[in-house]
Amino acid sequence: MAQCTKGFRLKKILIMAMLFTNLSGIFISQSEAKPFLMGGYIDISTGSGNYELEDSDREINMDLTSGDTGFTLDTDTTYQSFFNYRLNIGLKTRKIDDEFNTSVDLPGISLENIFAFAFDQGPGYRWWGGPLFLFGFNSGTGEVYYDDSGTKHEDEYFFGQLGIGLVTGINFKAGNYTTLAPSMGVRVIGGPGSIQTCNEEREYRRTCENVNRDEDFFATHTEIFASLAVLF
């Protein structure tokens, strides 16, 4: 039985890149022997871009909205260091609406590395900014439709993402053991993906058996975002 393996190959490549960047950031931060703070974060974003279909050579415009939540780690808790590294690992849901009124929800994972430098800081606060590097993978299904024979068709999307951006934020103490850290910025994201149309003669079969479409694409978009982290 054939399996939809293209999305898994994309995921493996992105995971390797995630681990490399993550370990690099922690190594740099630990060279200054700073303690960690950990907690959770939420992030919302909106943007627009396009994706180009490889086989048909068509470029399709799209709008995106995203939301994610997850675990965050920050290496600077002293408010005295010039540099700090922040890691966000979360579950992300992207909603894509293209120019043909196709709407797709793509759940996935996201890993964001922030290399931050202090602009101003003092007792209990830190204003910082710097570059970010993002890795992600999303997959999901489009709208279901049926042909004249009653066979069910469903488009499956796989989308890997690499992104860069700029972010600025403020860390400030909200108690003896709590730090609030709002931030905002811009990301430019691109990556490969694929669309597979799967035929399902029975509702319970969820393999891409009898695939009648398998088309690659490359997508790019720019988004603005706002985030809030709570660290302990």
C-alpha cells in the first residue's frame, strides 16, 4: 500500500535544522553561565504572500493567519547581560485563504530561535531586540468533494517553512518569580510543499491510495506578529 511519505521527508530535514540552531543558541548562551527561565507563550500573526505550483508554473496569491502556543526558554534572568537567547517551541495552526476562495487549516509545529541584544535595561526590566530564525512544518486537508461515481476526493497539504525576521520586546518582573515578556516583529517565511489529491472509496481509509495528483509548490509570505511569554 502506498504511503504519503513526501511530508515526512520534509519534516526530517526541518527537524535536523531545528536541532542544530537550537543547540548553537544554547551553547553561545551557556558560555556566559547565565541561568534559565522557562514558561509558556502565545503568538498571533497575519500576513500575505504567494505559492508557485511547480508543474503548472502558476503563481497563486494567498492570505495567512496563524496562532501558536507552547514552551519558551530564556537564558537571561539577571537583567545585566548584553545578550540573551530565547527558544520558542510550539504547536501552530495556519489558515490559508487563496485567491480562488480555497481555505485550508494546517496544524503543525514551530521552533523559533531569537538572538536578542539589550537596548536598555535596569532593575527589573530589559528592552531588547534582534534577529530570529524560524523552522516549521504544517500539514492538513482541504475541502472534501465527490465525483459522479461517489468517490471521495480530498487534497492533502504538506508545508515546510524556514523563516527569518526581526523582533523587539520588553522583559519585566511581575513578582519575585515571574517575568512577563511581550514582543512584536516581522517574519519573512518560505519553504517547499506539496499537494496530493487522495481518493477514498470508504470513509475509514486514510491512506493516500490511488493518488491522482501530486504537485510540488514553493511558498513565500511576510507576516507581522505579536507574542506574550510568561516566564518563571
